[in-house]
Amino acid sequence: MKTLRLDEVEGIPVFGTLVWKPVRKALGVTAFGINAYTAANAGDEVVEEHTEQQLGHEEIYVVVAGHATFTIDGEEVDAPAGTLVYLDDVAERRQAVAKDPNTTVLAIGGVPGAHDISAWEYFFPALPAMREGDYDQARSILEEGLEQKDAPVLHYQLACVEALAGNRERALDELTVATDGSARLRQHAKTDEDLVSIRDDPRFPA
């Protein structure tokens, strides 16, 4: 048995105002994905806008503190603490914004019939190290992730790390793997500022 308080899990700033807490990894859960999002201020995003079409996950969001407003395919859902929002349609576009300070939303999800670890569990923790210029730490996190899941987005982020660190050859190698596996990443690479140092190379994916 393990017990854990959400406030014991360190929040990781990821995109915009979004702060993500790696609950699954902290507890060592293997049967499903479970992570938390917190918003310090009213108006902050507490679930990023996305669909689950890429991962094929069904999801349950549980508002465990504060008050949120979800937007599901354009429809607003008022969600005070204690509300559960279940989404079994992977194509539904979802997002949530905090109505109260210190709103926390627990996200639970997985592929029906099987759990597949999300690449974001390693992508997100690498972001603060990248922002601080600690490329060794960011590389270590992403390489650990690739040992668990050979995902294009992890190869892509590792390419960004290596490009920023001045490791041109590995950056190009990782970017090739990433873009061969994802047309979306190939398109994103064309304007990603992290890749400026290698964009003039003829091997850069067109």
C-alpha cells in the first residue's frame, strides 16, 4: 500500500500557466495513467486544450479542489469541487480553466483494455531543465522516457535539446526519427526556434 498527498507531488510548469503533477510516476502505477493539474490563479488554464485521438485514451477528470469550467467541443461545463467529467470519445476537444485560485484537477486515463504510458510523463519534466539551460538533465529525462516508450515526441524533444546544446549530429539524427514517425512534428519543426541552429543543414527534414 502507498499513500500520497497531492501537495507532496512537486508541480512542473509546462505550457503557459499550466502546472502538471506526475502522480502516476510518483506512485509507480502501471495499470492506468493518473496525473494532476493545478492552477494558482482564477483564469489560469488547468487542463490544456487537446483531444485524445493520438493516444486513444478515455479520460476522467476529477475536480478535487477549487472550481473549474470545462469546455468540451464548445460546450461549457461548470465543475465545482467533487465534479467528475468522463470523456470516452477520443475526438472530443477538451480544456478547462480555473474559476477559483488553487484549483486542482486529477486526470485519469488509459487505452480501453490496456494501459500505455504517456510520453508526456517525460516530455513535461524535461521542459524546466531546458528552459534553465540544463541540457544534461533534460537529456537524461528524455532518454529515460525513451527506454520506457519509443515515442516520436520524445525523439523530437531530444533533438531540440541537442540542437540547443550544440550537438548537431545527434540533433539531426533524433529529428529524423521523430519526423519520420509524425507528420505533425515534421510541420512543427519548420518554425520551432529550438531547432534554428540546424535548420540550414541539408539533412533537415523538408
